[in-house]
Amino acid sequence: MFVCGALLLLQSSALPPLYPCLLLLLLVALLAGKYRICRWILWLGAGFCWCLLRADGLLDNHLDPALEGVPLTIEGRISGLPVCRRDTCRFVLKTQAPVGNAGQQKDFPRRIRISWYDHSPLLVPGQLWRLRVKLKRPWGFMNPGGFDFEGWLFQQGIRATGYVLEKGENRLLEASVPMSVDYLRHTIRQKLATVVLNDLPAALIPALVVGDGSRMEDQHWRVLTATGTNHLLAISGLHIGLVAGMVFFLVRRLWPLSGKLAVAMASPRAAALAAMLAAVVYAALAGFAIPTRRALVMTGAVLLQTLLYRRFSHSHVFCLALLLVVVIDPMDVLAPGFWLSFGAVGLILYGMSHRTGIRGLWWRWGRTQYVVALGLAPMLTFWFRQIPVTGMLANLVAVPWVSLVSIPLVLGGSLLLPVADSLAGFVLWLAAISLEWIWLFLEKLAEFGPGVLALPAPSPFALISGMIAVLVLLAPRGIPGRWLGIICLLPLLSPIRTQPSPGEFSLVLLDVGQGLAAAIRTREHLVLYDTGPRYSDMSNAGGSVILPWLRYAGLNRVDLLVLSHGDADHAGGLRDVLQDVEVGAVISSIPQEVVHQDSRECHSGQSWEFDDVHLQILHPPRNTRFQGNNASCVLKVSTRNFSVLLPGDIEREAEWGLVRDHAAEIRADVLVVPHHGSKSSSTTAFIRATGARYVLFSAGYRNRFGFPNQDIIARYQATGSRMLDTARSGAIEMRFTDSGIDTIRRRQNSRRFWHSDYYLPEQ
């Protein structure tokens, strides 16, 4: 009930007032002694109010909107391990003393995520820096099925992000403290980098020792995701439980040989204390990250039985660990890992306990993997929209190998680094070989196996039905009617998908920041217009926004991809889309740069008919002289009642040509504004010719170009059009039906109290 109370608050779009909630909780506490039901309500209210206290404190620790984008001088210490990739380093700064204008704000954020671009100095945990920075409040994309970056920052206690200015007073004020835990982690990471040279082990070993996965590449995560073995590369319950178990076993066996110590303390208690100490040390090496803290509490709850010489039921130990984790940090409930880790433990207790006819070790291990694979399917579908089909087989082999071979070698070699370099290098070489062998197995399984089963986001009914199915299918054999669980599983595995009717369609303008990606969905077909920007060498809108949306919607094929032109903010996600999605045909103004078997040049006159929805290209003309932005493919989508115009990044010259040659065709109900609202586009003649009732801006929040331009906004306001933008609305979905146009704005419809309110003027 305490956890449910915290979860209830985290569904709120705005925080309720604190003091009335506390007074109501006090009233329930007074009634709890007389009415038994009030005890349940008391625990529910306690979880709600405890989470409210924590959330209220985090929200008060915010950045003043007036300081956004303003050069500030701040001082602070580097917390945790800086993550450096190529020419960028990111780190968390614990601010100590805002200098100058920033000092005028009373509740300046205490934790800030900073990026240092282009030739940053060596950054070491614990260093005190004075930096010249520009900051903004937490902000992230808001898309169906997308990652909630703002929620992740809130969970981490980070209340502002920013970057270091090149021209400014950036200097080191104080070196780090060598005895700190983070400095030790940094030292171990640096040592490992000099000893482990092969690419694969150099990426995997730091993740297992100090929880640093910064050297993991996209192909590594693809293999882990396809085989359901991501948990092997995160220091979590598996690893901490393994270390605690090994230490407990060794101390339990060796303690009777300790002489007087064995008389002073019994072996089980000494072993439990040593195991807990080992678990704490290993968790510290991982920086006490949230999954590590959770695993540490769960391990402590189990060892508590031995320390107190008492036996508790498994359910009591489980619930005690659950309660302690949420008391320590109620925001942990936001993390998928919270539900997956406790769900896995609970499923093992449910599916393995109180069974007769238990067979050998390998049978029990195999059943454990079956229980976890089946039991977590509803959660994996809810959180990630996919189930690793080969996950059970992969874990059946990989978990014991990594646990019994790789991790002891990795930790043993790391412990030897300060005292015996040569011996440490040999042990780590063996660890590297063990990881390469198991990785080869995982790669083959990912390559030739069935991979992952992609499913759309489940409805509440399908999710509850799937959970009931799990409980029924994993029930003891003597219970009749277990086969009914298969029926309950069907809504999860074969969901009913909502599709437009023939002659109707929907437009989804995805929130990709400063760029463009739009999807047109008819009853049986999907058209993708542009693929959004490339954010870095490691990230683009294709993998971060478009693919998660496709999984959320239960789609795995793009029938037509229209790439308006080759600018990075429109074509940046193309590689990931072509790699991971079946694409029927691609038309673009740069067909020679698109690697696809059916890539053609777009030109006016091309048209398609999908489920009574008409699509046509209006620009550029065949054999055009236009180049760059003005060569953008202009797409019109229309039915007998409504139409949408997507003009890419065309500018004045192309707009004049459209008004002259296609005045009737460019008239539309909805216009995606050309060039994100740039001053070089949206001429008065073009705006009048389109006559759009709705105009949509796809632009990033506080983008460096200042899009949309205020003069352009004024032009559209003068026509009386309703204006929406992705910066304030998130993804914008418009459904065109016989009854009218329905508009869904993701940021408003899925808002939680931690999502930023941007104070943008209504347009």
C-alpha cells in the first residue's frame, strides 16, 4: 500500500498542496486505531505524502526561467564519473556557489548536467571548477512510446542542463580528494583502459567493475536487446547477490579457523556481516546508482535474517525490501528497472516455491529462466513494446557463465591492479577471453535467432489480462484450468489495433527537436515524411524517436518514405530507419545519396492512392534547377473532406513557383510551416494561397536559430490560423475523420508534474 501511494502521486499532472494532505493523513492515523480499514488507507496515504515531500523539495530546487540561455558563472564539484565520447564530455556538477547574477536566485539547482564540447581538459570526480555556462531547465522530447528524458533527470535529482562556454573564465579551483569513492572509480577505470586493450572487453569490463558503460557502442546494445541480456552489463541484483553469496560462502567456511574470533561471533553472523560489507563496497564501485541501491537493499533484507537469528517468510523479506527501497527514494518507482527487478524476484518466489517433485539443479535453473521469461512478458511489453524471443535460451547459458566465470575473473583482476600489475593483467586477459566467448554466442543467437517480438503498447485491459495469464500459467500443477491462462494472454500478444477507416487518415508530427519527421497513417499504409535530425555520432531521431513510435503503434513497415532534402535535420535519422524497418520505396531530392533498392527522385506529378487517401508531389518540377532547401519534395495529402501540405524547407523562390503553378493544389486545411518558421520562408502570398486553418511548427525548444521567427508568427496570426508547435505541444497527432479534425498534443495529454512548463506565449 505504501508503494501504491507513491505510485498514485507519480500519476499526477500537478502536485497537490502539501499541508492539507498531511492534515488528512493525521486524521486517518487517529481513526486507524478504531477502524481496521483505516490502517490500509494510512499506509497508502503515508506513501503518497512521503513521495509528495520528496517531489516538492525537488521541484523547489529549480532554475529561474529568467536565467535560461544567459551566460552564468557557477562553481561546483564534479559528481560521479564524467562520460567522454569523442569531442564531448558530460558530467554532473554539484553546485556550491553561484556567482554573479545566478546568486540572486535563492533555490539554484544543486545538481546540473553539464556538457563540455571541443577539447575539454581532463575531468576527474571531486574536482572543484569555476565555469562559464549557459543553462536551461530540464527538457526532453515528448512522443508516444518515447523515452521520458525529463522524468529520468527528475529521478536523478538533476534540475538543469547546460554547456560550458568556450570564451569564459573556466578554471580548476581545487583538485579532487584521492580518498573519495568516485576518485577510486575513476582510477580503476583509467587503469583498466591501460590494461584491457581489445575493443569488446574494453567496453564490457568497466561496465561490470565500476558501472561505466560509456564505451558501449550501438552494436553492443543491439545484441544485448535482441537476446534479453541487458541486465548482465548493469551492476544490479544479480551481480551484487553473486558477490555477497561468494563472500558469505567463503567466510562461513573459513571463520571456524579464526580462533578467538570464532568464539566471539558465530560463523553465520560473521559471514552475513562480511557479505553485506562486500555488497556495499561493490555498490560503491558502481557509484551507488539507483539499480545498485535497490539491489543492495534487497540483499540486506535477506541477510537481516541471519544477523537477527530469525527466519522470516519469503513474502515478508520481499515486502520489507520493497518498502525500504521506496522509503529511501520514492522516485525509484519511475524506473522500469524497479518493476523488472522486483517483478523477477517475486515471480521466482511464486513460480518456484512450495512445489513437490523438485528435480536436479539444471531442471530448477531452466524452470527459473522459464518463469522469469514468461512472467516479465507483460512488463516488457508495457515498458519497451518488445519481448526477446531468444531471451530464455540466452540467459540459460549466459547468466551462469558470466556469474561463475567472467565476474570472478573481472573482480579478481581489478582487485589485483594496485598490488600486482602483471598478475592482474593475466587475470583480466582471462576475463576478456571469457567475455569474448560468451559474446560470440550472443551474437550468433541475435543474428540467426528469431530476435525480438515487437508488440504495440498494451491497453490497460491487455496488461491486466497478461498479468492474470502469468499468475494462472505459473500456478502449481494441481490447480485445474491452468490452460485458461493462454486465453488471457491473447489480448497482450494479439492486440486490437485502432486504425483509420478507408478515406480517413492521421498525421503525426513527431517531436524531434530542431528538425522534421512526420507520419501519415491510412488504414493499411504508412508514409513517413523526413526522418528528423542527427543529434550526435551515437544518436539520431531515427533510433531515438521514430523507431520507438513505430513500436508503440504496432507498425513494422513504412510503405513510402519521402525524404524532402538532404539537410541533417531532415535526413539525420535515415540510416537507423532503413536499417531497422522494412521500407517499400524512397523518393527524395537526393536519390543518389540514399542506400535503398528502390530509391527514386521526387518530382511534381507523382501520386499514390492509399486506402482512398490521395498523395501527390507538387514540387520540385521535373529536371528542376532548384537546389538545397528549394528542391525540397512538397507533399500534399488529401481526402474528399480534408488536406495537409508538407513543404519541407522551401524558401521564397520555391513558394512563388508553387503559388504561380499550383495555386489550387496548395490550398490545405493543415500546413506544416516551411523551414520551421524561418524568416526566409512563409511569404504572405504563400500563406494566403494555402489558407490553412491549422499551422504546425516543428522546431526545437530554445533552438539556436530562433525558430519560429516572431515576424512569421505574426503573419500567420493575421490570418486567424490556429498555431501549434512541437516545442510546447510535443508530438502533435491530427486525426482526419468524416466528423472533423481531432487534435492530440502529447505534452498536454501525458503531462506529469515533473514536466517543464515553458511559459511560451500562446499563439
